[in-house]
Amino acid sequence: MSEPFLIGDRMTGGYGRGADILHGCTVSVDRGEIAVIVGPNGAGKSTAMKAVFGMLNIHSGSVRLDGEDITALTPQARVAKGMAFVPQTNNIFTSMSVEENLEMGAFLRRDDISGTMDEVYHLFPILKEKRRQAAGELSGGQRQQVAVGRALMTRPSVLMLDEPTAGVSPIVMDELFDRIIEVARTGISILMVEQNARQALEIADKGYVLVQGRNAYTDTGKALLADPEVRRTFLGG
Ligand SMILES: Nc1ncnc2c1ncn2[C@@H]1O[C@H](COP(=O)(O)OP(=O)(O)OP(=O)(O)O)[C@@H](O)[C@H]1O
Ligand SMILES: [Mg+2]
């Protein structure tokens, strides 16, 4: 098997001097594919994402991007390498306008960002309409669009999303998943955490079920959805 495009490989670590949260946890995504991490609250899903993005020191294991070991890189250096991360909370600047949020996303770029901004507005037309409005005045689903749009402004090769559909209605969730699929089709790899496990696994090329910082199940999204044990334990039957 060839090396995945992005892999957090057998990661072990936690916060500061605290106890380990991740115990040999592995997550990965291939080029242009969608990988989904699910699991109970407190399983370490967000922690695994932070570890992959370099916001957490892992004391064993490694993170590799396109074959390169990036374990020692800062988050900002990872952004420069093509990674973008939308955290679970505080993922937009609420007092800034929608457009200013998108501009902030492009802070590392020195080239013309207007083309990418057009692409984001094409993906999320409502953001164009509301571009002068403070992002904090938008609905939950629209805020998540701002967060995803801001991440796309770096023109990443891999987009990491921690619960992009948190707190939105089922219709808005479907809509967001459709946009995420659209992004993946442009060749961008998606690594995301989802609380809506069933729906997320339906669009996942690969799925990870994490429990207490460990990999409990790993398979294609389809296979996990069909696994009676996974269904009974994690998908409500
Ligand atoms: N900043 C932090 N400092 C110390 N411990 C933390 C920190 N953030 C999370 N933890 C602990 O790490 C463990 C895993 O938390 P994490 O947020 O990764 O879980 P999660 O799977 O994302 O849960 P949720 O579904 O609720 O988002 C929990 O025990 C939590 O208390
Ligand atoms: Mg979380």
C-alpha cells in the first residue's frame, strides 16, 4: 500500500504535562478523498486533529504530508505547506466582516487573492451577498461557510474540519456536505470530524471510529455503515 497523502501515524500525546489523550492513534487521508473521524464525546477527535495540525506535542508517532515528516513543524509552517484547519470553536472573527474574514485567511499569500475569493463566493453564494456584514451576525450555517471559506483562501491541498455541521439544521448539514464533496472533487483532501456520524460516513471514502484516544474501527465509510457492531455501538442501531 502506498503512503497516504496526509497521515498522523500512531500518535501518542496529550496537553502540556497532563496524561496522554491519544494512544497510538492513526488518522490519514488520500489525495482528493474525504476521511471522517467519528466517536463519542471526549474520544479525542479534536485532539487528534490538533495533533495533525501541530497544536499539540506528540511524544511518539509522526505526522507526514506527501511523504515528508512534518512532526516538528509549527501550525503556521504547516499552513505554508498546504494544510488548512477549521477548529471546532472560535473559527471566525465575529466583529469583522465576511470579506475581512476571507482576507485574513489569505494572510500568508503575497499574490492576488481575488480569484480565490471569487471561487469561495461561487461555492457559498450567500457569503457574497453578506460580504460587508459582520460575520457574528450570520446564522450558524453561514458562519460555518465563512470558516470553511476562510480556510480555502490559503488554497490548501488538505482541508481539516472539526465538526463543520455543529449546531446546524439537517437541511443545512446536507447542503454543507454537498459543498464539502464539491471541494474534494477539486482535488483537495478533506479530513473531518463529525458528530453526525451516519451522514458523514455516507460521504466518506475512509472512516475512523475513535474511542478513548485509540482507533476502534477503520474502514471505508460504506463498510463501517454496514458493520453491525459499529452500527449498534456508535450509530444507534
Ligand atoms: N486544552 C485541553 N487541555 C487539557 N485537556 C483537554 C484539552 N482539550 C481537551 N482535553 C481533554 O482531552 C480529552 C479529549 O477531548 P477532545 O476535545 O479531543 O474530544 P472530542 O472527541 O473532540 O469530543 P467532542 O465530541 O465533545 O468534541 C477529554 O478528556 C478532554 O477533557
Ligand atoms: Mg471535539
